[in-house]
Amino acid sequence: YPLTTKQMADASLQQTMKTSGGDGSSSEIRGDTGIKDSELKQSGSLRKPTEGSRPKRPIKAPELSIFERRNWLIHMHYLKKEFDACKALIKEQLAETHGLCEYAIYVQGLILRQEGKIQESLEMFQKASILNPKNIDNLKQVARSLFLLARHKAALEVYNEISRQQSSVDWEVLHNQGICFLYLKEFTKAKEHLKAAIDNNRHEISYIHLGRVFALEGNLQSAIDTYKQALEFSPENTEIMTTLGLLYVKIGQNQRAFEQLGQALIYNPSNVKAILAAGSMMQAHNDFDVALMKYRIAASVEPESPPLWNNIGMCFFGKKKFVAAVSCLKRAAYLSPFKWKIMYNLGLVHLTMQHAAINLRPKFGQLYMLLAVCLTHLDDADNARKAYEQACTLDNYDPLINLDYAIALYNWRDKRSALKQLRLFEDKLTILKEVKSNDVDPEMEEVGNRLNAVLQVGETSSWKETPNRKAEELSSTVEATAPNVTNDTDEQSNLPSPPLEPPSAPSNKASDEKRSGVP
């Protein structure tokens, strides 16, 4: 018959008593483990805790893996920008792990990028991505390094790979894809990705680049609308205000432009870009003094800005202070030697100073010769011819004027008049040799001989004119030089001769100094 619970307990108790001999000694067995009470007492398992006894020590934390043991210290030094200590730790960590520590390689790539070593940083991030191909951050840094190396197509491919691996939409990836398409001149795809980035998560930088795409396409109104939306999202962003003001200037809405630029200067009075834009508008209204006051603030913030010194120079030019204008424009040209606007303004000031010199000394023929050379380079043949005629009328002793005029006439395909001026040059040169034979420049005489040979024969390779190369015709016109003298005798004796080839400086030191124009 089935036993009850109580009967089973009694039977178990009787069996226990039989095993222990019935005397209740400590040799009885605990349950089914086969361990006696005496053994448990000896091991201390049955010892009751006494009052005031110490609590048990907590379990010791497990040792970290050797690969990640110093990551926290590397991270701390990197955040503090202690790059030397950080690189030393990275070197030790990589030596211990035989180059298998992913985080150390990752941070080393970041440090190399901040030091300007973009190619080396790319190699580090590629190693990190090989160690852990599923880490999206490694791929993002690889794409970023490729972008900084101007390998936009390769960077775009990496971003596309990241998009395929991610399950959710990432704003950073969409934004960077749009920037890559922007640099690849694929504006339609750039707008699509930038709009998708804005829909995913609104950021100022996405609005700025989207407006830039519209501006590059020539759609200024859409660019203005985009920057207005950006201002609604970030109403205190001075960069957006300044760019919006410049767009208003381009479409001719000067009042709105001035309002936006003024608002930008309220939030940031030292915003150089806004100061330059506002100052240029003041210059357009001939308010040079106020513009110079604004430029003084910008110069204290960014003293090596080429556009700033260009604008300052043109302010002095507007105030008829030509020496100060030349000084500022030369500084701007030194800071940005390939900026064509600066060179154009500098040439304009020099040309105006030649006019001023003519007004101060209207009967000095060489000034008119210089003016004629400038007009020739400006492709104004009629006025250049008049200036040469005036120079020949005022100066009957200088053979250089006739030589310059002869070369200009040859370039204008008037060979008969060029031959006439060449004969006058030879006559004046003969007289000059009789009076001061030591002061005759042999280069000037050589140029005259070569021109004489060209006019006698008809054509040579160095003087041949081709219809489709008008620039070369103009470049063969000689740059004359202005002597810096105080009396008529020196004016006739210290005249450098022009080269026959496209303009280059004369070989002697005196003429080099005379060519500089303004100190």
C-alpha cells in the first residue's frame, strides 16, 4: 500500500537511528551526501557566526583581458590631449598584444589625423576595421580619412557599405554622403541625401551645405529659403546670417542684406566675414572712414586675411592715398599671390599713380611711354598710339621711346610705321653713342638689331603673329621702365632697354630697381 508522508518520515528516522547505532552520536550521515557531522564540524561548515565576527570579504574582481587592460588610461590621456603619454601607452599596449588591441590602434589613428598625417591615420583605421569588421565606427573613420585625402569616390563607397550594414538610418552617414556627392559635382544626389539627413535629424551644417548646393546651381532663391529655415532652427548662428546677407547682396536686396549682416555683428562683433561684407557695402557708398573703422576690428582678430587687406587698400585708394593703398595691396598679394582680384586692384592703383605722375610733370615724355605700355597691355591700341605720339613729341633724345613704339606698331601689323620709328631709334642711338658711349645699354641695341632684321626679312619665328594667339601678340609688347632721376641729363643717360621676348626684367641692377615703381 502507498505510504503517507508521515509514515515515510518515520521510516527515514528509524533508518538513521539504526545507522548511527541508536545513540544519537555525531557520526550520522546528512541526507544522501554521505558526509558525517564530524567532518562538517571539522571543516567549519556548521560553525555558527558569533557576535562581532567580521563579514566575509567580497569576491575579487576578475582580471581584465590583456588586450583591453589599458584602454581606460589611453582614453583619459587622449581626452586631456596628452598625446605624447598617450602614444607611449599605445606603443606598450601594442607590443604586449602583438598589435591586436583594436582601441589602441583606433586612438593612434585619431592622433595621427590631428597631427596632419592623414595617410598614416587611414592605415591605422583600416587595421582596426580588419580586427573588428563589424564595428561601424572604424568604417566611419576610414571614410573620413579618405574624404580628407580628397578621395571622395572611395569615401562614398565606404559610406554606402556602412548604410548596408546598419539596420537604422544614420544622420551622419546621410550627411557625409551628400557632401561627397557635392564634391563630385553630382548636385541632384547631393540634395537628395542632404534633405534625407535633415528629415532624419535637423542639424545646422546640413542646412548650410544644402544652401550651398542651391547657390552653386545658381538657384539663389532656393538657397535663401534654405538658410531661412536654418535660421528658424538656429536663430543665433552668425554664419547662417552672414551667408544669407551675402545672398541678398547678390540678388540686389541691399537693405535686407545689411539687416542680416548687422544682426550677425550684434551676436558676434568680431565676425570677420560679416565685417568684410558690411564694409564692402559701405565702400560702395563711398563711406570709407566707417569701413576702415570696421576693418580695424577685423584686423585685430585675423591680421593675415588677404581679402581684408585688399579692402583696406581700396579704401585708401578711394581716399586718394595711393602709397598706403599700394602698401596694403602688396601685403594682400604677399598673403595670397594667386588672387586675381588683388593683382587687378594693384595694377589699377599703379596705373592711377602713373596718371598722377603725368599730372605732376606733364612734359616728361617717358611717363607717357609708360602709360602707353599699360594701355597696350589693356588692349587699348588707339589710346596707346596717342600716348606714344605724345611721348615722341615731348622727348627728342630718348631712343627707347621709338623702339617701344616700333615694337608696338609691329604687333599692330603696321610695319611701315614700325620701320619709320625704327629709323628714328637708330638715329637717336647714334647721337647717344657719340655723346655718352659708355651709357648705351647693349641689350637695347641688340633688340633694335633683331627688330631691324625682322622688318627687313618680313617674318621670323619669334616675331610671327598668329590670329588665334592674341595674348602672345600682346605679351611681346615691351614693358618700359621709368627712371627715378632728378635732372634731364640723368634722364637721358640712365635708360634701360626693353627685351625682345615677352616682358622680363632687364639684366642690370639699376633698371631692376626702377621697375619696382613703388617701394
